[in-house]
Amino acid sequence: MVTNLEVNCRLLSRAFGVPVVLADEKDMFYQNVLRGISPSAEYPSVMVTPYREQFFSFAAPDGQKIVGGPCLPEEISDRRSSELAGGLNARQKRRADYYRTLPVIERKQWEGMARLAYFTVHGTERAVQEQNAGMTIENPDLRVSERKQSMSFHHDPSHEQKLMSFIRKGNVREVKKLVQSGPEDGGEFGVLSRSSYVRSQKNLAIASITLATRAAMEGGVYPEMAYTLSDVYIQRLEELSEVRQVDQLVQEALCAFAGRVQRAKNKEMSPVIVKCQRYINEHVYEPLSLTRIAHYAELSPSHVSAAFKKETGFTVSEAIQKARIEEAESLLMLTAHPIAVIGAWLQFTDQSHFTKVFKKYTGQTPKQYRQAARF
């Protein structure tokens, strides 16, 4: 005999386009979702599982458990499956196929559905509460066991080690190839946020950029440059709203670190020139001259001038301009300071002069560069 509660669940399922069911003890799928959670008759709960499925639950007046879902809070990229064109293993393909069957319902809309379902059953409206679904962080052994049962494992650390090794060597081509292909063992990256898949991917990206910063410095990149590059990409990352954009930015960032290492290795300089270059980088906001730099290096201006041209291919004046333009690139990406102000800070006589020199080294005007850097 079909009860009124079952009829309500069927009507809600049709209206929402997602299952709304009575989760009895025989329904292992939904009981697994509710493990460690006791749905309340006092309010509806919403939750996101470690595998990014979204559900709501509450108890009916007679104590029966009602569960809505699964759906997704946002679209999920199965790690660029279209780009990989068949590069996923069988387990990952099954996971990707499963995600494609789930509707995408934004969090606020899902909370509204939870309130409506609760109102339909109880006749009163209640605010939604958030619950943690699935395994708790207090039971790491249980989490490992759960991943074994589902044949879902973190990727082998050798993937990360290989990637960082290529960055230290400045091998841009191999870094790009490795980022696009993903872990060879077919393992999965961790879930670093249950509330949002985009947030989880951003957290993973920040971890990758942090590791790449260290690897770049080990490869010979000037620390201040590496840290500045890290700041630029992490701040740009926070402005993104789609997983696809996060994936693209991570690839761009890791390749940029490898590129910086490559440039550093292509310019093996003597200790004297390294010392002079460091001085220039640390004093780009101050008036600089060949005489001042030579005094710091404790050498004659003619010696420094000849050594600079021989080892770098630049005159001292060009090296100063180049350092200032690189600093300007960071300011244009990281700040909203007017272009004229940035030029004045970096000792350019006027905005026209700044624009001319900036375009000489970057191929773009400062305005064009700022617009491109911010997508």
C-alpha cells in the first residue's frame, strides 16, 4: 500500500528532477550517505559528500528518513576528459559517466528545494542546516578503508616528484605534458573542500603553486621573483569561478615557473654579475647608474660594463630597464595603481617614456598587459 509520504516523495522527485526517497534500512545507497547523521524532524539538512554529490535529508513526523539527491552543486570537469580524449582509466571513466547523469543545481536553489520538501511533509518552513556527509575527519583509518572498498586512491607521489623535478630543470615541455596527462597510476587527487568542487580544485592549485615556487628557487630562480610569481597566480586564482579556468591557470603557472628556471639556466653568470643583478632587482625603485652599481660591486665602471655586456648580452642601462619592466608587470597584475604612478615609482620620466620602454620588452602597452593579465 502506497502511503501519503511515498506519494509526496514521488511528486517532489518529479518537481525537482532528482530522486526524493524514503531511506529504509534496505536502501544501502542512501543509508551510506546518512552514516553518522541522524536526520532531524526539526529542520532539513543539506550536505556534500567527499565525492561531491549533493543531498538533503530530514525526518518525517513518524521518524522515517527522507533523502533528496544526488545532484551536483556545479559542473565537474572529469580532469579535462575532452582534452585527454580517452586518457582516463576504466574506474575514472565510470566516475565521469556517473557524474554526467547527475543534474547540476546551485547551492542556494538546492537549499530552497530542501525547505520546500520539508514544508510539503511537515506543513511548516524551517531554516536549512548544514551537515557533514560520509566519513569524518576523526576516523582517518575508516576513510582509508572506505577508499579501498570503492577502489578510489590518491595518486602516487612519484607524479608530484617528477613534476617538481621537471620544474627544477626548467623543462617546460615535459611539465606541460605531465600536467595534461595527470598521474600515470590513475589515482585521484584529494578532496580539499566538501562544500565546493571549485574550492577544492583551488586549494589543490595553491598547493601545487607553493611546491612549484620552492622547486623554481632550487632551480636557480631569484627568490623574490619566485615569490612574486606565486602571489600573482594565487591572487588570479581567487578571481576564478569555473573548474576549467582553474585547470588552465595551474598549467600556465607551472609552465611559467619552469620557464623562469630555463631562463636562469640559460644565463649562467659569474658571481660578480649575479651580485650586480641582485642589487639592481632590489633597488628598482631608486635612481640607478653604472657608477653606483660598480661602487657596490667594488669594481671599475668599465669592468662592470664590459662584463655585463659579455655575460648577459645587455648593457647595464638595458638591464636596469628590464628589471624595472619586470617589476611593473607584477604591479600591473597585482594592484590597481594608475599606470602613470607605477611608471613614476620605477623612475621613468613620464608615462609616454614608460609605455615606450614597456612595449619594447613585452610587446604590449601597460594598459594592454593589465587587461590581458586579468582575463
